[in-house]
Amino acid sequence: MTWPALLDMAFMRHAFAAGTCIAIAGSMIGYFVVLRRQAFAAHALSNVGFAGAAGASLAGVDPMLGLFIFVMAAAVVMAAAGENVGDRDVSVGMILMFSLGLGILFVNLYSANADAAIGILFGSVLGISTAQMQLTAVVSLVVLVFLGALFRPLRFASLNPQAAHARGVPVAAISMLFLLLLGAVASVSVPVIGSLLSFAIFVGPASAAQTWTKRVTTGLALTVLLALIEVWGGIAASYYVNWPASSCIASLSFGFYAAGWLSKHAGFHTLLGRTRATTPYANAAAD
């Protein structure tokens, strides 16, 4: 049995391998991003990397190192902003504004090597090197291990933070660790699909899955499945119809979100797992 022709080329195999890692780790993190209403934070962390990459280029070091440092530092600051949605979003917005301003300044100060920083905004899934693929796989695996260890308290703290705090769950520490995991995934996903389109993995599959089922374990499995379809379908489409892979991935992500939105408003939501509409995630604790 032979594989499809597009896998005969090493760069396509790298794209599928890195894309698969990001689809799995990014979408599982993304499920909790949507559940915890931190979509804006996910978007901001992806874009903060631009300033880090531009600053690293100015300093003459690897843009990926600057990207990682800036993203992880921003995750710590966002976690310190607290759990109040209003205050948190204001803080996230200010961090995003400041980092983008720094990125523009760095690019203007050292335009000779700005291409690497600007490329961070859009990514290059078909230009992944062996080293990038390996780094993506290692970081994704580490994130999944930590996410598995945090799963039960994270689920509890995400669904009912007040009750979790009352029962002694370290909600603030879990929030910090979660944002660090999100930052780690964002750091490796940005060079692949770009900071502007990381939303396609972090938010699109999870938002659709949570429309169709309120069970956390079922929702996670569906989220990963949708993300894999997005990434594999987007990369394949870029090969066969000569469209940008990131655009195809983003289009599929929007398509799943639109399908979820339409099914919800048509009365076909929560198809997987019976859950009363008056008590969202009522069965989640039993998963």
C-alpha cells in the first residue's frame, strides 16, 4: 500500500507532522480556552510573538527564542490580571497593544532582517524544517502531558471556579499553569500557521464542538477530530488546488463554527450527550 503522492515530498510530510501535533495539542488547549472564555487571551498570545521575533532579530538572535520569551512573559502577566472577565480583557488588550507597538518599533529599527518577524504573522506550514517539526512535536507532547495531569482540577475550575475555590482547588495557580501551556502551544503554532490564524485551531473546533455536546470528554474528542480535519484538509487543498494552506485551514475552521452556530439556532445543538439546556455542562462532572 502506497501513500498519496503529496507525501512523497519531505516538506509535505513535515507539514502534516507539525500540523497534526498542533491540531491535537492546540485544539485540546483551545477547548478549555472557549470553556473559560479566554479567546481574546489566546488571540493576544499568538500576536505577542511578533514583538518577540522582531526584538530577537534586532538583537541578532533566533526569532523563535524571542517569540517564546515574549509569549511566556505575556502569559504570566495575563494570569496576574485575575479571573474577572472585564478586568482581564482590558489587561489583555493593553498587553496586545503594547507588544504590537514594540514589534513595529523593532522592525523599523532593524528592517534588514524584518522578514523573519513579519513572517511570524502569517506562518509557513509548507516551509517547516526538520528541526521545527521536532520542536513542535516535543512541545506538543509536553503540553499534553501537563494538560492530562491538570485535567480534573482544570475542568472543575473552568466549569465552576467559585465551587472549586471553596473546595480548596488552587484556582489561581491552575489559571497560571493553563496560560503557560497556552503560551507554549502558541509559540510553536505561530511559525506554522501564523499568529493571525492560530485562532483557527484554538477557537474554531472547540466552539463548534461545544455547540454539539456539553460533555467535556466527548467535546474534547470532537474538538480534536475537527481540528485534524481542518489541518489535513487545508494542507491537502493547498497541494491539489494551489491555495495557501493557512487560508484553507481558516476557511474550514469558519465553516465548522458556522455549522455549529446554525445548528444551535435551528434547535439541533447538544446532539452528542444529553444535557439540559437550563444547566449547561450539568453532566460534565460525571464524564
